[in-house]
Amino acid sequence: MTEKIRVVHYLNQFFAQVGGEEKADIGPGFKEGPTGPGRALQQALAEHGEVIATLFCGDNYFAEHAEEATEELLRQMARCKAHLLIAGPAFESGRYGVACGAICQAAHERLGIHAVAGMDEENAGAALYRKNVYIINSGDSVVRMLPALQRMVILGIKLVQGAPLGRPAEEGHIPRGIKRNAFAAKPPAERAVDMLLAKIRGEPFKSEIAAPQFHHIKPAAALRDLSSAVIALVTDGGLVPEGNPERMEPGRPTRFTTIPVEGLDRLDPKQFDIVHSGYDTAFANQDPHRLVPLDIMRELEQQGIIGKLHESIHATGGAHAAVENATRIGQGIAERLKSAGVTGVILTST
Amino acid sequence: MVQICTMIPVAKEVGSLRAMGSGGIVSPTGNPELTPEKEKEFRRDLVLRALQILKEDVRE
């Protein structure tokens, strides 16, 4: 007979029956055997495994002391000789979801314990940890506790046994963005035509490519008066000072550079370079104003048409930018500009 | 923010709400085929249009 899987279950203070929001400051704790939803977990595991222990931590404590809490919980897991960590499900509770993701990632990366978390796909923890952690999409309602735990167990057992996994939709987990080769019954051309015919007939079809999802952006209010506006120039076309001292990446950017231009009337081609792997930079290298219109902006400032040109240009090389990195770069630039009192931005893109 | 770019549908897709056409991929605020004087006029016109867009509300 095969050995039973030793399972530890992570819960927040509420589900571990320690207390509600008033106990959210409580530090990591340990109980023998299953607690609360752990009983449903044990039921789902049936003869395959045993809930050895319940680990828990207050939502606020984890949020404020993530490192200490993780260390203590890992110590307990190692002591239990756990094979599998089941965390949550946390449904739509953000702090709980983030804790579940963090503890699953740490357990797997540092102790080699297989881990499955459960939470709603909109939970902040899902956005943060879906790439590194198997997260079953539990939906947002506690009513779905049992089916969520059942799917977490099925996936957990497969992971422990090293069984092959199906596609995320089949396993019920949030896609981790991992690509795997697979054999298809039909060649791509036939599949594409099938999809097209289904689309024309108004029938459902499923694309084989997951399109990245973008969030709704609220438009900034219009500038009422240009003559008092502070305008900044930003580009994703790869402007750098001559010689690229910061070694900005020509593609797949992870950061941006800040180029001081106070007092400059023009961008001298001898003092600037263009570093970008996504387009022919010869024309912009000849005359950087083809990428960043500093000359015109300085004139408009002197003519009083705009209030002030911001003292720095922010630049990155936008070739093959991952949406996640691009978002972070954009937010970083926006924070700088906002704190500097900039009221408007012209972004030039190649 | 106003974005001077070539691939406006891509800009809109990622949530760039004030996007306008540029001088091209390799010269967003220029046109190498023009004389330097004409090119600067072209750039001035682009920038003024961009600033005008900043003054207008975005219809959602």
C-alpha cells in the first residue's frame, strides 16, 4: 500500500476558529489535525491522505510581518514532515489570499513541499502569485468551500504523485502562463479554419492563444490652461545619453532612465544615443528630435505657450516589453512626474 | 498624457486614451524626407496638436 500523503492546511484566524477581525493581529499558530474547513479537506482526501496539522495566522499579522510569519510557518511544516500544503481557500479575502500565495510559494521553493492555494481569480493574491503557485479558482463565495477543496485536493495529489497535469481550465487552476508542447489531432491550418467557420456560424470557439488582459484606465482630466502647465517628455523609443552609461536594455525593458535637460535648447546628436532593438534607429540617431521634440517644447516654453518644460526626459526601450514590466515602468515614471508637479505629458512611441 | 505613436489601436488596447498619429515608426516627431526647416515645422505642428488634445476631455 502506498504511503498516505501528509497534508498541512493553512487557514487565517477566522477559518481556524480563533476569532474574527479583532484577532487579525494574532501571530502564527499550530493545531494538531484538521480544524474548521479542514474537516471537509479530510473528507476530500479520503484514504489518499491525512490532515496532520492546521497552521494559521492572523490576516493583519501576516500582512505586516510576512517574513517572520513565513519563517515560523515553514518551521512548523518542516517539523510535520508535510508532503502537501493546502492553503485556504481564501475566496475574495485579499489579505488572506496574499498570505496563502506567499506561504505556498515559500513552502515549495524552500522546502520542496507541493502546494495548492485556493482563492477567487480577482483576489489580489492571485495577481501576485499565480505565476509561481498553483491557485485553484474558488470563486468569491464561501458556499463553494467543498467543491473548491475537492479540486485543490485532486490537483495536490497529482503534484505529489508527479502525475501529468491537464490544461489550467481542466485542472481548475488560474493559468500560470506556462507553455507546453502538445500534440493536436489536426494541423494548425485546419484548426484555424474550424475556428473561423464556427465564428461565422455564430458558434462558440476557443482561441488557442490567451490574449493579455488590460484593465480599464480612467482618463485624466483635460488641462484647462497650457500657459501654466508643466509638461514632461517621455519616450519608449530608447533615448539615452551618449555611450549608454546606465546600460539601458535595447529590448525587453525592465527599467527607465532619467535624462536631465534643464537649460538645453536642443538634443545634440553627439551627446545622445538611441538604444532600441525594435526599429531602425538611424534617423533618430541623426536627429534625436525625431524621437523627442525637445527643440519645439523649449521654444513653446520661451514663447509662453506652455508654462514650463519639465527638467528631465524619462525614457525606456519599449521593444518586446512584457505587459507586467511595462506597467511597472509606466507607474514608476508617473509617480516621479506627479511628485515633481508635472501636469501634462507627451509620450512619443516608435 | 497624450501619446504620439504609429500603432494607435495598440495604444488604445492598452488604455492609452489620448493617442494621435506620428511621423512614423522610425521618426515619431520627424520626417527625414523633408528639409530640416520643413521637418521642424512638421514637428511643431504635431506638438501643438498633441497639446491641444491635452486640453480636451476624453469621451469614454
